[in-house]
Amino acid sequence: MIVRGAAELERRYDELTAGDVVVGLLPARFLAGAPVADLLERGVRFVPSLTCQALARSKCAQAAALRRWMAPHTRVVAR
């Protein structure tokens, strides 16, 4: 099954299984919660990937992912 968008994802959440694909950006509230972990455990794929979505929305996530190339003695300060 191919799910297009967050509204359809919420409607069909219980039907999703391994091999299904969710296409489109998810709302930020959905990315931080347990439902995403549940879907990943079930084998549901996301396009763009959840990593890409998190990096596109968060400077802190970008800094954490790229910390290897950051200047020495710098760190992420979130709020």
C-alpha cells in the first residue's frame, strides 16, 4: 500500500505492514512520537526518509549528525 500524506497515514495507521510506503512529509508532532517507532518496527518505509525529515526541520539534528566536522569545543544548545 502507498500512503500519501499525514491525513491518510492517520486513517490507515492500523492497516500498515512491512513493505508499505508512506510518501510525503509528516507533521513534526508525529515524528517525535511512538507511532513512528511502531511503524519502523513493522517495516513501513518512508519517502523522504525519517532521517531526512528530521534533518530538514532541526538545526540541532543537523549539528548532531555533523558533529564530527564541527569546530572543536562547540556543542548544540537546544532551547
